[in-house]
Amino acid sequence: MTSEIIEEVESAISDTKKVLAENNYNALNDAHEKLKVASMKIGQHMYQQNQGQQQQGQQQNTTNESQSSDNTENKDENKDENKDENKK
């Protein structure tokens, strides 16, 4: 998580705690809104990280599948070569 997001969340929590002590309804609503926005940024950041990890996983799977396919083709070619040599 970025330091910017962490600072924003910590600030929102601190502001909310201060406002709770004041018993000011309007200020509490504002602090609550700030806290919601900060928490949404955490969710967005986590979602973006998850998307990046999924894309990396998909790329890795594609690479592994390609390598596996290449290995299978090479084995088939070797079998054909061995058959030809046995016929001689």
C-alpha cells in the first residue's frame, strides 16, 4: 500500500476520533465521509494489485502451456525418428 493512502486513512481515523469527542453531528458526517473515501482507496489499491497478480498468473500459465506443447511435439518427433532408424 502506498504511503499516501496510509497517511490519508490515518488522518481520517484521527479526525473521526476528534469529532466523536465533540458530539457535533455535521462534523461527524464530514469525518465519516472522509473515512469512507479513504477506505475505498484501500479497496481500489487491493483490487488493482489482485488484477496485476492475475494477469501475471495468466501469462505464466500461457508460457507453461506453450513450453509443454513444445515438449510434446519434440517427443513425438523423436519417436518418429526412432521408428525410421529401427526400420533401417
